[in-house]
Amino acid sequence: MNTRNEIKPLGGLAEIMALQGPMLGIAALCSTLAAALGLVPFFIVAKMAVAIYATPPQLPEIHSLALAAIAAIALRYAFVSASTMLAHVAAFRILHHLRLQLAHKLGCVPLSFFSRRSAGELKRTLMDDVNQVESFVAHGFPDGVAAAVVPLATAIALVWVDWRMALASVAMAPLAIGAMTISTRGARSAYDRWLAIQDRTNASLLEYLRGIHVIKTFGLSAHRFGAFSRAIEDGLGWMEGYMRTNGRGYGSFGALLGSSLAVLVPVGGWLHLRGELSLEALVLFLVLGPQLLMSLLRLMFVWGNVARILAGNARIRAILATPDLEGADSAARPAHHGIAFRNVGFRYEEGGRDALRGVSFEAPAGKVTALVGPSGSGKTTLVRLVARFWDVTTGSVELGGIDLRELPIDVLLSQISLVLQDVFLFHGTVRENLRLGRTDATHEEIVAACRAAQAHDFILALPDGYDTMLGERGARLSGGEAQRLSIARALLKDAPVLLLDEATAFADPENEARIQDGLSILGRDRTLIVVAHRLSTIAAADHIVVLDAGEVQDQGEHAALLERSPLYRALWANQTDALGWSLDNQADASALDNMEVGR
């Protein structure tokens, strides 16, 4: 029984090509006519040989035949141009359609989809596999149709002229095919290894580029960066091994296909001397016979690419068949903007350990709720469950009394703004990055949000202010500046629910205080859920939830938690001790003395 995730590569490829079926059909017809016209000069050469060797030579007929050959060549190139143009237009339309579909799909799938696939694997599918489909549609399909139809028609015509010479024309084909079969044994497994190497190379290249500042800090190079270097060396080793084992087979295949004259000349000469084959037929077979096997070579080349294209198309369809993050198709709207966690359990992988267990609490509408706890306690996971980066394993998360899974995705996302500790800025201007969640924002609204996030002053100091190009991943900005832009972007969206995960982690104390003042003003009448390691920033929160190992240990206000929660008291004490740390401390001075002695 077929399921949604079962892929039929051949059917899928035919379905993709059907998007531009009429145009591809005309392109294939033009390619076939062009290939057929390419054979006309060979027939003309045979007739010209008879006219030349006639007694006396038939010069008028030679001139007529020469003009016919020129006309056939000109017409052939006209059909080649038409086929190329139509096939490329169809191919790029299909490429455009596939890329848009894949981009849309990646925006609809849950984050768990990306945790199961490397960046290199996804890059290969979105770029290399789609490009393979485009190349097949633009070149392989029209050429393949011509390579199949024209030799078949030519073979029938040659059999009609003389079946013995027709057999001699293809006599080397069984040997050539045998050599190819022997050389391609194990090709599928070898190709799978090659794909795995390419995935590793792509992933390590992306990692190398993203971590270039760390690599340069440690004085490394591409040659010395282990993962990248090994992937490149493995690719080189695979290619050398493949050529050693398969190169001779491919060479033998090509040589045998090109050696049909070794059979045609003696057989044709013998038949001609016996009077069983005319001069015109002999010349026809000598010039046209080798083209049969050379057309077979083209067909084998196209077919060899088809296996790779089908595999790539299967990967494309596997992505497109991935279920979207489910959202209800309903008119449900939240009655208010409070968030409630009802006995929430969550694990990142099926069969893995629980990241959350039995978590229950409420973040009231229009109030500030803070999540605190040691690293790994589940704070960030809870924030991302509200944004439906993942769905709960058990229990539910509610917005305004409605389970998030019962809300349409666009309705949910319109209610939420999110600021993560790991800020991502796109290649573009400051203004374009800020307007990401609200494209119609005015300049005055953008400036107001940036002032609240303490970003306006440093933006004005940039070369072109709000129109400054940031570079990839915001390369022109410091970590604190990028984070303030991210906060401004979230504020500009003006959503009723604001999720802040270590939103001020990179800010210095002075700017952090200013940002907190701005957030407190703009946070009025909004539901705020805040994750912070600096407890001083959330001491005034309306509600504080203390987490440990994925469970709620306690919840309440700051003063009450200090009295009754040992974990919260310990976290507060640790931060207080850290703030009071000083190099004037005798123990610290002694430690420094020991370090100096150690040198």
C-alpha cells in the first residue's frame, strides 16, 4: 500500500516534466528532426560518390547534391536552435517552480525535520539535485529522444538496403555493451559513497565558512581544518579509485563503438567485389554505419545520467512529501493572550530522554513571566514550544484557552514576537532586516522600536544609517548590536505575546538597563515570557517559574521564592557572589600570585 512518504522517482520526474509538457514535446520533435537532418549529408555523400565515379562524372548532379547538403545542414541548425531555446525555457521554468516549492516547504515543516538532516544534505538537494533536473530537461530529454528515435529509423533503412551490412554496422555493439556492463558492476554502491562524501564536504564547507573567525584565531587553514580536509581528500581518493576500476571499461566501450569500420570495410569490400553490393550502398554504409553506434553512445550517456537524476528527484520529492507543521483549518481565535502549559512533556527524538516532564504553569495576559533555572533545565525549549518550533509530546500549550495545534499557523505566528540568544540577521540593509515581520512599517515606527531597543544611536553611526548593508549574518555588527537589532525587529512587529530568550545576553550593564526600561514600557498590556540567567533583570517579574531537569520546582514572586525555594535561593546567591567578585579579594590576589609563580 502506498503512503504519503513513499516516493516513485520515475513517476515524479514525469510529473515534473509535465509542467512544461507541450513546450518539451516541441523541443524533442525539433531535436529529432535536427538529428535526422544531420544524417542527410551522409546519404548525399553516397550519391555523390556514384556521380563522381561515373563515366563521365555527373557534375550538374554533384552541384545539386551539394546544394541539398548545405540546405539540410542549415535547416538542421535552425531546428537545433529551436530545440535548445524551447528546452531551456521549459527547464528554467521548472527550476523556478521547484525552488519555490522547496523554499515554501522548508518554511512549513517543523524544526525536527532539520535536526535529522545536515546542512550539506539540504544544500545538495536544493542546489545540485534541482540543477540536475534542469540539466536533464534542457539537454538530456530532447537529446535522448533524438538518440533513440533517429538510430532506430536509420537501422530500419539500412536493413532495407542490405541486412548483412546492417548487421556488420552493429557487430561490435555486444562487445561494447559487455565491456560497459563489467565496468559498471558496483556502480550504484560507489555512487552512494560519492553522495555521502559530497554531503560531508558540503556540511564541512559551511561549517568552515561559519567558523572562519575561530579557525583563523587558532592559526588553522582549510588544509588543516580536519573535517573539511578529510572530506576533500576522501573525494579525491574516491575519484582516483573509481577511475582505476572503471576507467578502462569506459575506454573499452568507446573504442569498441568507434571500431565498426573494422568490420564494415572487409565485409563491404567482399560483397562489393562479388557484385552483391553497389558502390552507392557501400559508401552509404561506410559513412553512415558508424553513426549507429555513436548514437548508441549518446543514448548510453543520457541513460547513465538518468539514474543520478532519478535519485536526486527522489530526494526532492522526499522533502516535498514531508508533512507540514499541522495547523487547524478553522476560524478559532484566542479569547485573550495568556499562555498556559498543561502537563507538558517533550522529547526531541522518539525514544530519547525527556527534555520536559509534567510542566504546568500559566503566563497571564499582560504580565511578565520569567523562566529561571540551571543550564539544560528546559527554559529555551518551553519558549520554542510556544512558537511551535516543535510540538509537545504529551500535554498541551494553550494561547487564550485554545490548544496551539488547534490554531491556524498564520494566526498563531501573528500573535507572537520572538527574540533568541542566537541572533540571525540576513544579508541586506538594516531597514530590510527590521521590516522582516512588518513590511509596511513607517520610518517613524522603525526609529521608535530602535530607540526602545537602544539601537538607534549605533545605527546612525553606520556609514549609511538605516540603509547600511549588514553583510551575511550581520557581519558588520558586534554581538550586542546584532541582539539589539533583533529586539527592535520583534518590537516593531507589535505582537501581543513577546518571547525573550536571553535577549540581553550580549548587552553591557548600562545598555541592558536601558533595554529593560524600553521593554517595560513597550511590554505594557503584552504577555512577556522571559528567559534570563541574570536574575537581577527579572526580580520584578509578575511571576517566576523555577525549572530544574525539565520539571517545575517552584513558582511565584521573587520574595516568596527566596524564602521557600532552595534552588532559586542558590541561583540568586551565586549571582550575588559573582557580582561581588573583585581582584582586590585576598584569595584572588593569592591565586594570581600562584599563576605568576607557575609561569
